[in-house]
Amino acid sequence: MTDVKMADYYERRAPHYDAVYARPERQADIRTLQRLIPAALTGRDVLEVAAGTGYWTQFVSATANTVVATDYNPAPLAIAAAREYPRANVRFGRADAFALDQVAGDFTAAFAGFWWSHLRRSDTDRFLRGVCARMRPGSAVVIVDNRYVDGSSQPVTRTDQAGNTFQRRELPDGTTTEILKNFPTATELRTAVDGHGSAPDIVELEYYWLLTFTV
Ligand SMILES: C[S@@+](CC[C@H](N)C(=O)[O-])C[C@H]1O[C@@H](n2cnc3c(N)ncnc32)[C@H](O)[C@@H]1O
């Protein structure tokens, strides 16, 4: 289900968003992801879901054949569109991650960065169904997100009956918003892929996990 409150939070956070990639303790992991993500998408026609400001798009562009970078919100997409890319192979479009049938293109890969954690546990199946419906057989699906790290991650402030966890997020204008942020285990990720794809592979870094599977 589209989470309008969360989408609005990211619309307002867009000008500040990239600061998340400057956190000193995470630099080694980020360098590793900058290598692993483009390597997994080499030569592919990539549908990028919830692309945000295009931070990962710039690395994907270097190795992919083409990239269609989509996001629900205009503000992060405008930042993404203004960015410089290594190659002229990126196109941008607004799209709800739950309505990927609306995106024009023919895809051999999907990539979603830091989006899975914002899915309700009950929505992951529907999300993956929508993604896989857009993939040619043999496509690669690549998903990266945060692990919960005490002292570095924002604390979880609430857990609902379904096991979804939430954080209180503050923006520079002083407003606070409760945001859904789930931290699945590797076993939960493997189970989620069941019925959608094969050969799930999960790399667990200190701060991040990276899931790849074949459609
Ligand atoms: C945590 S950010 C990740 C941005 C980018 N992928 C990255 O890794 O830097 C989550 C993104 O999801 C977008 N978003 C929120 N709701 C969405 C929806 N229903 N469909 C697609 N994108 C959505 C937000 O605008 C935001 O850019």
C-alpha cells in the first residue's frame, strides 16, 4: 500500500538526503556497495525503483546498458535529473513502486536502494510480484538496505502487531515524522524471494545487506 506520509517525508527530505552517504563510519561499506551493485547490473536494462536523488543511479549508469530511474516524488527526482552520470543511458520518470506496470520499457534487471525497509511486511510479496512482472526471464533483481546497528541506526520507537518497526525522524525544519523502517534477517529475505525467483544471494556488510536473485 502506498504510504503517503512516508512519501511526503522523503519529498521534504530530498535537499538533505545525500548527507546519509557521508557518515564516516559507513564509508568502507559504501565503497563496497559502489563496487558490488554496478557489478551485478553490468550490461542490463535496469528498472530502478524509488531511485531518490540518483545517488546509486550514478554508479549503476557506469556498467548498465540503460537505466530507467523512477521515484514517487518530484523533489528527489529533480535532484537525480540534475546529476551528472558517467554515460548518457539514464532516463527518469515518476512511478509508484506498487504500480510499475505504468513504467515504459523492457527490462533485464531491477534495482531498489533503501526501499525494502519502508515496505510493510505484508507488502513485500506484492512489491516483488510487481517488480518480477516487469522482468524478462533471467533478469537480475538487486536490492540493498540497512542493517540495524546499535548506536548508529536511529532507534526503533515502536513495533506493531505484525512486527513492523518504526522510527521517529526529524528534518532540519524541526518537524518529526514516524517512519516505517524494517530490518529483515537474511532468512526472512530468502523466504520473501520464494516463489518470485531463484538463487537468492545475500551479502551482509556491517551496516547494509545486499540481496540479489534471478527471475
Ligand atoms: C530511503 S529513500 C531511497 C532513495 C535511493 N534509492 C537511495 O538509495 O539513495 C526512499 C525513496 O522512496 C521514495 N518513495 C516513497 N514512496 C514511494 C513509492 N510509493 N513508490 C516509489 N518511490 C517511493 C522516496 O521519494 C525516496 O526517494
